Amino acid sequence: MGGAGGGPDPDPDPDPDPEELSAARAALSCVPPNELLQQDEDGDTLLHLLCARGLRAPSRAAAELFGALGRLELREHRGKVG
């Protein structure tokens, strides 16, 4: 479908900036898995909170780690999958 100007719609899920993603991966690599997977009183994890804030590179880096730990399917407080 075309956008308002007749051109293609922008990509709804563009890749994060490679440098930002690299920095986010480095920062999260220091977080122990038990802390990374910790859920708050609402059942939200770091991944849920990063996504809710629209932080694309940190969210992608966290999702990669959650996937590697086999926990990408954790649900948050409203039942949405991380």
C-alpha cells in the first residue's frame, strides 16, 4: 500500500542503527541471566520494559539474549509475549 504521498509506506520495523545495537549488546552482555530474566511485580521483564519505551536497539539486543536463553516467550502483565 502507498503512503499519503503516493510512495511506499515506511518500514514499520526498521533495523536499529548497527552501532547502537552493538553498544546495547555489549551493555547487556554484562547482565547476569538471572537478573536479565527477573520479572517485576507486574510480571514484566527488562525486555518488556525496553519494548514499551520504544528503545529499538536495546530491545533487539535483549530479545537476542532472551532467545538464546530459551525465554523469549515470557508474557508480561497484560499477557503479551516479550
